[in-house]
Amino acid sequence: MNGGWQDAAWTVSKDRLGDALRLIFCVGLLETALWAPPPLAILCFLTTLFYMARHLWRLANRASAHGLELRGLLNSYGLLAGTFLFAAAILVFAHYYGSLHSLWGLHHPWLAILIYVAWAFVQEFMLQCFCLRLLRALLSRAASLVLAATVFAVAHLPNPGLTLITFFAGIGFSAVYARKRNLYVVALIHAILGLTLAVSAPESWFHELRVGRDFFSPTTYAEAILPKQ
């Protein structure tokens, strides 16, 4: 079996030019959102998210068609357990070598963790349900995985370390989604590994996971959130 690759929703597109233009339009809007000042950035992001959701609803209004059924989590317990073990090993290694630190310098990071988990879900919805779906309808299996990972990596510019690691992570996330066809599984893996990376790697490596215009901000997340004394 080839898992999700055999689903009818992944068949060759009948509107190749239209799908290519949709993909370019959404990637362009996302890049604008990453680099524009807050009011325009929020507008571009919400427009992109709405457009993607509307297009996918028109393709299929079933939750299962997009991997949005919770029952798929039960069938992926082994993969999730392996992810937790891998993350634990990274944390132990970081503790041993002295690079383990608090999340973005926050003393009470639980809200930040919840926001990051939700953001990981949104990212994977955009990448897997929309970008990978369109790419797979246009290209071969291998090419669609590589190009989806490229889109994912470009969204993390100009952060050099994060751009590199997200390219390979994008291939892995997309391969898991194509196989398991469950967005919650991929989003959880993304969140677990992303948070692990944020607290285990030296802070100079990934610059608090900042991307786009925010990469050049001199203010840390802790300084932005905590009240000034």
C-alpha cells in the first residue's frame, strides 16, 4: 500500500495552470505577510488562510479528505512515541553539553507553548493540505515532496540555520502526511520537535525561531511579553 498517495484527491490535476497560479498566489501572499509591517502582514495572512480553506472546502467538504479526523491519531501512536523519545534524547544531550535553556527566556512559557502548537497546526495545514496537495497534482511524488519542503524552507528566510533544517523537516513532515493522511499527527510532530529545538540548541543558532521581518528585531520574545520594570 502507498497510503495517502492512492487517494482520489491526489490524482493529476485537470487545471494545471490554475493550480500553479493558486500556489504562486498563496506563497506570494505568505511571503508578503512575513515581511510586511503588522497591519498588512495580518491582512495578507488571513487572506491566504481563508483562500486556502475555501479552495480545499470546494475540493472536498469531508474532514477525512484533508486529514482532519482525530481517530487517525490512534493509528499513529508508534510514530508519536518515537518522536517523544527522539525529543527526549535531544534534551538529555543538550543538558549534558550545557546548551539547554528556557523557552525564549520566558519564566512561564505555557501560553507560548500553546500558541506554538496552534501555529504548528496552521503551518502544516497550509503546507500539507494546500501546497503538497497542489504540487502532487502537478508533479511526481518525489518532486512534490522536495518542492513542498523548498516552500517550507523559503518561509523561514532569512534565518540561515532554520531555513536549512526546515528543508529536511519539510520533506519528513510531507512524507508522513502523505503516508498517514492525518494533519494532527504531523502538527504534533512539528510542535514537539520545534519546541525541543527552541530549548536545546544554542540561542545563536536559530535566533528564537524568528523569520521574515521579525528576524531583524532587536527585542527578544521575553522582553516583548514581560512587563517593563
